[in-house]
Amino acid sequence: MSRADRLEALRSSRLYFQRPDEPGFFVRETEEGPVVPVFTSCAALGLFAGPCGWASTTVADLVELLPEGVRGAEQK
């Protein structure tokens, strides 16, 4: 797979994240700055957060929607 093909596949990948009570993102403060924990499956999100409201979007849309200074960090 070419680099361009890998980037396109990544951009269209679906990520799952915990949905806060108010519209927006559930942001966590870390030593590296504010992040939104994101997951590649609902099951992985459930292991991290337990039962919770959730939302999903593509990587490309997440990059567009994140507030300035906040980054998405995939959790394993």
C-alpha cells in the first residue's frame, strides 16, 4: 500500500470517543497538554470509560472539529 493510500485509509477511519453531557468533546488534561482520548472501537472505549455516552467520527473530521490546542490521542 502506498503512503498516499495509507493516509487516505487513515483519514476515513472511524474513531470513538466519550460524549460529554454538553455538546463538544470530553477533554482530559495530561502532562503533554489537553487531549481527547479516542478509540478504534466501542469495545475499547468501554474498557476505558465503562458505560458512557459515546460518539464517533472520522479521523479527518476529528482533526477539523477539535478545539485549538487540543489533540486526539489514541488509547490502547
